[in-house]
Amino acid sequence: MSTMLEVSGLNHRYGTGEKAHVAVNDLSFTVEAGELASIVGPSGCGKSTLLRCIAGLIKPTSGQVSLHGEAISSGVPDDLAVVFQDYSRSLFPWLSVAKNVEFPLRWRNLSRSERRTRAQDALDSVGLSGVGSKFPWQLSGGMQQRVSIARALASRPALLLMDEPFASVDAQTRFELEDLTRRVQRENGSTVLVVTHDIDESVYLSDRVLVLSKSPASIVADLPVGLPADRDQITTRESAEFVTLRGEVARLLHGGAPEAAAAASDAAEYDLAQQEAASDAAAEVRAKS
Ligand SMILES: Nc1ncnc2c1ncn2[C@@H]1O[C@H](COP(=O)(O)OP(=O)(O)OP(=O)(O)O)[C@@H](O)[C@H]1O
């Protein structure tokens, strides 16, 4: 495997002087080509800041990000695509679904027919073959997020970044989109980096989980996920390996905080809420199957 993404000594600080806020603190890691890695961290720890620095959307205060060996210095590289949480703000309501997916290809040296073919292929791969002529607002939230994923895939990016991509959809749709992401990643051999605050999602989705500390974000652990490549929302989540790993991530996320007592109680509430959401969604999947 070759290294697709290298982040070295990354720091980002918002503002200056007394009001300065350090969001990312000396982060270094690599993601290999063809890997599906996730970054999990508590709310507000600096995950989106890190992702924006990687995407070239903001210039880090210091440190370096390289995509297949080339430093990202100004703007979003051509072979990188980002899927954001809020599909309603990232899709253009006045353009059809097909035109939304084609949109970023306008800046590529591609013929019109090639752009159309790529857009249709991307829509096919996310299970939206028949909706190209509809408008985003005629689709459900889950379908709109599929369109966002198709748009990112259409440019055939070397690296796909996803920022809390399933946080705005219901639990059942979230499961479907997680499976879709795994399938598409394997079919295309893509390199994907997903940022999430959901422990279970980070384990279910990935080959590897990077655990971040509370703000400012630094890496607490880099865990390989030894689950089988073929995963299932019910049996995988019930497996001993999954349960052990999610417990390990939860402990790492909440352990060692200065305010240990408060953190422990936050952790218990957080885990309980996640377990309840997952078991509701699993019950829905069972009921529908
Ligand atoms: N443009 C900005 N200017 C000033 N501070 C900011 C800015 N963007 C983010 N921050 C601060 O930086 C810290 C990290 O924010 P960031 O959005 O990266 O965290 P996050 O882990 O993605 O949060 P969440 O999980 O809640 O989305 C927060 O304290 C936030 O208030």
C-alpha cells in the first residue's frame, strides 16, 4: 500500500492574542491508499477544523498536509472531494439531481457526454438510477445525502472526506448509508476518511479508528478494526469483537480527562444514548426484514 494522506504536525488556532482558541494540536497521522479510516472525537474537539485543514478549505496555523506526496497549500485539490453533514445546504435546489452531480465536473476537461455518463454512473452506484431529472427537494433526506455522495464520487477523487455525513438522517437511513459507503468504497477501492462523533459508527464503518482527545484535538489512539470485511448491521453490531472495540473507543474517548467525575458521567449518558439509538435502529431493521 502507498500513503494517500499524510498529516504532519498540524496545528490550528482561531483568532489571536487572549481570544485565541487552539482547535487542533500537533496532529500527525497517515491514511494508506484504499483504506477506510474514521476519526472519532467528542463534540467540539476540533474534528471539522481538522477536516477543513485536510481539504484545503482553511490554511492551518502550522504543519503540513500532503495528498499522495504533494503538499496541499492553496485551495481544495482537484482529486479530493468532501461530503458534508448538511445536504440541504450543499445541494443546489434549482438544479436537477443529475445537474447537481455533474456540477463539479464543469471545471474538468471533460466532454458534455462524459460528464453525463459519469454523473449517471455515480447515481447508479448509490442506488438512485431513476431520479436524475428530479430536484433535490423532491427527495427524502437520505436520498439527498446519497446525491451528495454521488456528486463526490463523480469526480473520482483520490481521497473522499466525509464530515459527520449521516448525522442529519434517521437511524434506519443512517445504517443504509453506512452500508452504501462501505460497498462503494470496496467497489471503487477508494480512500475514505470519515469524521464522526458516533463511536458505533466509527467502528462499524472502518478499517481503522483514530480517537481524538477533547479540545484541542490530539490523537489518543490509532486502533485497527479487525472485523470481517463483510459486515451486517445486526450480527456485526452484536459480535463480541464489535462490542469490545466500541467499549475500548468509549473508554479512550472519555478517559484521562481532567474533570474525571464529570467526564465519567457524560460518558455514561453518551454511551446509553448511543446504545438506545442503535438498538432502536436494529429493532426497526429487524421489523422491516
Ligand atoms: N471559525 C471559527 N472561529 C472561531 N472558533 C471556531 C471556528 N470554528 C470552530 N471554532 C471553535 O473550534 C473548536 C472546534 O470546532 P470544530 O467545529 O472543529 O469541532 P467539532 O469536533 O467538529 O465539533 P462538532 O462535533 O460539535 O461538530 C470549537 O471550540 C469551536 O467553537
